[in-house]
Amino acid sequence: MKRKARVSTVILYVILIFLAIMMIYPFVWSVTASFKTSRQIYGGNPLDLIPRPFTLNNYKRVLELLPFGRFLLNSMLLATVVPVISIVLASMAAYAFARLEFRGRDVIFMLLLGVMMLPGHVTLIPRYALMIKLGWVNRYIALIIPAVFSASLVFKIFFMRQHFLSIPRDLEEAALIDGCSQWGVWRNIMMPNSKPALAALAIIGFKTEWNSFLWPNIVINDFMKMPIQVGLTYLQSNAQSSWDILMAGTTIAIVPVILIFICFQQYFMAGSLTSGMGGR
């Protein structure tokens, strides 16, 4: 029995390793291709991951063709400001739904969850018409405000509510007995004890805003205000079939998200595991 279990375990690991290689290989190839010459990409062995010769000229060309530095700055601004604002607002609302008693609380919460079922494309035209009315087209505020008050805010409220429900009420009651207000409980008790959940939402929010394409492509037409995903489409039209340059631009766009996840992955896993344990 032990031998059969050991053999099945080995087979399972072999299959999992094979699947992992299949999923990781395209990404590794795109990164290594960014350091290859165009001649090696088209004429060399596609399974060869080692650049021969190693060159940084592709990255230099990317920065020459388009203001990629500005694209990175714009995306970094959006991927920082939008998650911070939405997490603060969501945590306040989540605390109200998790701890405060008021009439219609559960009904309002269920209605909010219904917003998550509404496809974002349904509201695309009304949102754009609203941007025109407000005069926000081709302005940063058109990228920030709609992103903050989107369906993702409802998900953050739900996520934080579930996490707040898993925090013992004893901590909150002790603070209230000592004279702490509800605002103080949220700020000094709930938020410091929610670091894993906050980190998980920060990573999700960063990735979502960093990869946003459709809405910025609609409301922004100024090169100096475009995020990096929109800039990549212009790079594709400028670089034409130069895959070495395209891979360099893609690598620049991917690396920040990977670094953020690597730095905060332990909090992300902890927050994902604990935020569904206290729900009702």
C-alpha cells in the first residue's frame, strides 16, 4: 500500500511539474526574448532561452519609440491611488456592515452584492457620457473616480466584512469600555488586526489597475496621460513585427506586478484564507 501511494505521489508530482513548466515557459521565453536580437528570435531555436548575444538595445529602443517612463509613472499613480482610496472606503463600510446594528443593514448589503453581478461593459456608455458631462475626458480624474466607485469596491467591502467578522468581539468591547469611539475602534483595533486582508486587497487592486486597458483607452487620448497597458498597444503599432522590442515593452509592464506579489505573497495568502472564515 505504501509503495502504491508513493508511486501515485511521484506520478502526481511529475504531472504537476509538467503543467507548471507549460504555464511558466511562455513567460520565461518572453523575458529572455527581450534580451535577444531579432535575428536570433526569428532564425534561432525557439526552445533556446539563452540570449546569444545578450543585448539591452531592445529596452533602449522602447524608451526611444514612446515615452515609456511616463506610461510607467501613470500606471504607478493609478495602481497606488485607486487601491488606497477604495480600501479605506471599503473598510469603513465593511466595519459598519460587520459590527454596527441599523435598520436594513442586511438588505443593503445584499443589494450591494448584486452590483457585483452586473457586467462592467453594461455601464461603459453611461460612464463615458457622464465623463463628457463633467468635462473629465482626457483627465486623470476620469481614471481615478470611476475606478474607485466600481464593482471592485463592493468586492472589497465584502472581503473586509468577512475578515472583520473573524476578529473577536472581545477586543472591540474592551476598547469601547475604555472609552474608545467607533471611529477609534475601526482605526486602532480593526485596521491593525487586518493587515493580511489589507495586503491581499492591495495586491489585487494594484494588479487590476496596472492591467486596466479598456476604460483608459476610451477616456484618455493624450500620450502623457496613458497607462502602460494602453501604451503597449501603441508600441505594437510602432514596432510592427519587431518581437524583440515588443517583448522588452511587455517585460517592463509585467515585472512590477510580479515584484509586488513576491514581496507581499505571505500576507496575500493569509488574507485570502482568513477572510472567509467568519462569514454568515
